[in-house]
Amino acid sequence: MNLLTPVQIQQFDTLGYVLLPNHLPKGLFDTLVNDANRVFEAGFKALKTNTTSKDYAFTMHYFQQFLNRISNFHLHGGLDSLAVLGCPQISSIAQSLCGTDFLPSVDMMIIKNKNDELSLPWHQDLIYDSKQYRIIAIGIYLEEAVAGDGALKLVKNTQHQRQDINAMLTKDNHDIIEIPAKPGDVLVHNPMMVHWSDALANQKIRRTMYYEFRPIKQVVDEEHWPKEIIQNRLDLMATAQAVYRRLHPDQPQFIRQQSKLSSTGQVKTNLQSIYQQPIPFTTVNYAHKQNPD
């Protein structure tokens, strides 16, 4: 298991992000892409029969439906892609930055499409004591993020406190970082950083798989999550690692908590139980004005 280097950890703490090129192994990357294609098609089939899960978010633009978000992705995806969450390449990032006692709090796919006019406004995903804890957002790029075409943009030095984002929009000069990325690249950023992305202008589609990880101490001390929800998220991580271990027995493992699940049926039943109780809502700090041109 390769933990982040001291230099990479220092970059995250100083700049608020670190890009890990070609970080996801090809086999896992291909599995995630294939499963995303299947979940994408299933969502549109359900839309036609009015049976779509609330985890699917569609928008309508010029009489065309676009799928833009799949929350709780692993509830709808195949078990093979759950191995991505459980693989050592992802777990080692979480341990490097959140410590040994961490849990996954979000698994979500964001989809941007040409002509859907989807732009994400300037925002901070959550507000927390970033000097005491590290919360991280991990983005796995399924398609290339091209500079100047809807790639993620971050504002430097905004990860340590709540920002007046409306006031920031009125200024002409921002210390903005645009992050291009290749398929299989992993971008880790502090969700407190002010960030946004413009609509796609040229690229047909771009999908990004997002995980959020938090230290258990943070959700206990600041968020006051119930013990049942904390245990659910720990069970999700253990289940994902068990799936990875079953599919990749000859590869290095990251095992913090053994799972007693022994069959596919048990895994599916366990996932249904885990996702049945949603995590507590976190207030987002976002701009009430439009993004500047």
C-alpha cells in the first residue's frame, strides 16, 4: 500500500489539492467505466417508465433530458465497481490525510453533457474546522477534463474558513487554479476550497466519480452523527474492501476491518441496509449570484 508522500500531503495542506496522475489501475478504471455506462442506461430506462430512483438527478434543456448526478452510486452500480472504493489506491489516500480512523461519507457520480448548460456555481461543499481535521473529496475522472472546457476551478487559500463568495464574485482578480485531468487521474481536494466549473462547450460528456472521506472524530465532535450511521459507513468500507479482496486476491490489500460477508446475496442485502439510513445533511456555502463571465 502506497501512502501519499510527505510532499503530496504538504501540497494538500498548503494549496488545498493534489493531483495524482494515472492513479487508478486500468482494470479498476475499466470496471468503473463499464458500470457507469450500465447505471447511466438504467437511469434513462427508468425515466421512461417513471420509476427513477430519487438518487438520479435529471435536467431538461431545450426539450432534451440530461442525467447530471447519481447519488449513492454503489447502491445502483454493480458489485465489481464497489471494489474501486475498497481498493488500496483509494484507501491509502484516505488514511494519509484523514488518519487511520476514517469513513466514506459520499459516493456520487457527476455527469456533465454538452448542451445541458450545466455549470456548478461558486461554492464550498461544507464548513468545518479544517485546522484540526482533514476532510477530503476524491474525484476519479472517467473522461478527460480539458482546460477551458468546464474543468474544475479552485480559488487558492480559501480552504481554512467560511468565505463571502458573493463578495468574491465582484472582484476582477482571483487567484484561480484550473485543473485539467486525464482519464484515470485522481484529484484530491479540500471541500472547503471555493470551487466551481463552467458548462461543457465542446466535449460530449464528462463523468467524475466522487468520494468524500472524513475522520471519525470529526463526525462525532462536530457533526454529532448517530452511532448507527457511523457504523453503516464503516460497514460500507469493509464491504468494499471485501469485494476488492475477492476480485483481486493476488494484489496488495488494505484491510482495516474484516467483513463477514461471504456471498453476493449478503453483500447486496448489506448495501441496501447501509444506504437505507442517509447521512445527515451538510449545509453548502454557495454564491447567490451567477458566475461571472
